Amino acid sequence: MISTLTFGQKKISGKYSNKFGEKIELKTDSTFTYNWQFDLASSWSKGKWSLKNDTIFFDVIPIMDTLKIVKNNKYSDSLILSSDQKPGLAKNIEFITNTLSSGGQNRQKPPKKLFIKNGKLFRLNENNEIDKKQHQQPGRNKKYKTYFYKTD
């Protein structure tokens, strides 16, 4: 027998997009990938998602690299956000380049939660109500609602 939670996750898992350059992939193993892109700027995040009633909650899990720092002939380590999706050892030049770039991990954070209604994922406002406002798409005169729609 399949549990309701497993059935629900399979039913809503998949790829979603909106009109603002955001994409979310909800995987059946309760992990997610979030991507945002506008012009030359971009961001990505990974983590776990959970379902409670009709609301999806997102928990971002940063992927970290270790940066070796040498100061006064003493070595120390520092954790920094990884530039790719694999933790590893970062070099100083890589850290500087990533800091200056227009893309990277968690530059644009995913929503903390989304409400599921009629197969769409809606943002919730500060009162936990569906955000019904239309927002202007960057570089365009047209306004759109911010919900995510399934693309697969």
C-alpha cells in the first residue's frame, strides 16, 4: 500500500516555471533544485522540500567548499558557498572570481513555501494568503501573476 505522503509527492513532483525566470524541480526523493535567470544574472539553490496539507515548504541546504587561507605563514580553513554542485577545495582565484560574477549559489533565494492549487504553485503573502498581485516582468510592459506552472 502506498502512503498518502508518497502518493502526494509523486503527484506534485516535476518541473515548474514562472514568467520571471524562475524554475523549480521537485524530485520524488523530497529534494529540489531552484534556478533563477535574468539576462546575465543567475542563481541556483538545492535542498529538501516537504508537503503539509496543500503547502510545500523549502529548506535550502547550501553546498560548501573549503577555502585554504595562508596568513603570516599560518594556515586556516574557511567554508564558502560552492560555485558548483559538488563540495570540494576552492582556490583563492576561484573564490575571487565567483564573488565578482553575476551568478552563483543562493544569490536569489527560492520561496520559503508555495501553496498548491489547481496544479499551480502560488506564493503566499505575509498574511499566508495567495499572492494575487500581478508584477511587471523585467524589461517588459506586461504584468503577470507570480505562480509556477508545471512544464513536464
